[in-house]
Amino acid sequence: MARVRDVGIEEVPEAVQPIYRRYAETYGPFLNQVKVFAHRPPVLKHIMGLLLDLADEALLPKRYLEIAVVVVSKLNECTYCVAHHTPRLAEQGLPSDTIARILEPDCPGLDEIDRLVRDYAVQVTRNPQRLDDALYARLRQQFSEEQIVELTLRIALCGFFNRFNDALQIDIEDGVIDAMPAHTTPHPVAGD
């Protein structure tokens, strides 16, 4: 159980209820998370609304977005996010062995762009002030400036979600662990 109580849709202002509903019903199995964010309707409106808007635009290929999110979540050891995003990454064609070993430098099953996204996610998460110029130059060859901005935003935002989920001990929704590909089950962290 989370450290704070769940807030139902009927408890949030009417103007925010469509975002609550849409996020809970269409974004993925994140109902426990949205129930915690609902304590602060402006946060629900803007953060969940932002994620919905970005998903609608689909500027970044889903494969690269999910690689970045899984990499950041594994680096930060966020069980909640690893559990939720690993199946999404598998849906993008990555085998379970690749997902399980994605942080390894010579991880099998990643193409050149996959590795680039992985390496960028690691750099932004671990040491953004020392971002490798050669890495950034390779990014510019593969992605537009708008895509680089969004990729960087999603990497940083994922780190926020990792800390938020862990600090408030948001429970993984029923069925999420069961949906994970074999050999990719997250390691439990304190509070799980």
C-alpha cells in the first residue's frame, strides 16, 4: 500500500476528471500511480496531461522511448517502472534476454540506434553535466532537435517518476508482473 491514501476520480475537480479517466484507462496499467498523483490536481493535470499529449503526438518512435525508460528505471532500481515498461519494450520487438541485459555495454539484440538511445539515457541519468560531445553528435545524426528535446525530457522525467514511485511506495497493479517477459522480473525494493 502506498504511503498516502488513494484518491478516487470523484474526489478531484471536475475539470481534471477527464485526464484522470483517460490516463487510467488508456495510458497503461498505472491506476495506482494516478490515484496518488490525484492528491494534487494541478500535478495530475499537467504531468499526466503532458504524457497523454506526448503520446498523442508520437514524435519519438515508441521503441526508443521504451528503451530510455527501461534503462533509466533499471539504473534507478525502480521496480514499479521496470515492471510497467518491460512489457511495453517487449512489444517493440526486444527479446527478454536483451531487456534483461540492456545495461551491458555489449548487450545482444540492440541495433546501433538502440545502443545510442541506451547510452544517452545512461549519460543523462548518471552524469548529464559531462555529456559526451561525440554521443550528442551521433544523436543529431539520427534525431531531430525536437526529438532530442523530448527524449531528454522523457529520460529526466522518468528519473522523477522513479523517485516519486519509490518514495511513496506505490504498489504495482495486479497483473503487471505477470505480463513481464520471462527473465525480466524486477528485483523488489524496500516497500514492495
